[in-house]
Amino acid sequence: MTTVPSRPSPVLPPGVSLLRVDGAPPEIRRVLVARLGGHPAPTITAVTRAITTTV
């Protein structure tokens, strides 16, 4: 069990259910991206940008 934003609900696998929680305090969500050092490949930059702008 975990909390997730409603945005990914259309792509959840069969058998996974989302339940709305009302009245709880707002959550602070963080995303941590770890990668190898050096200049990132364009694909790494694109994925990092995608996940940090949708959270």
C-alpha cells in the first residue's frame, strides 16, 4: 500500500486499485534521480525532465 497521485491511474496494471483519501494533510513528494557521473546521454536528460515535471 502506498500513496500515488491520480495521474498514472490509466496505466496501472490489472488488479491495482486506487482509493481516494479525503481529509488527510497534503503530502510532500520528492523524486531522487541517481545516475553515473559525466555528461548525461540525451535519453537520461529526457527521462529526468519527464519525471520531474509530472510530479
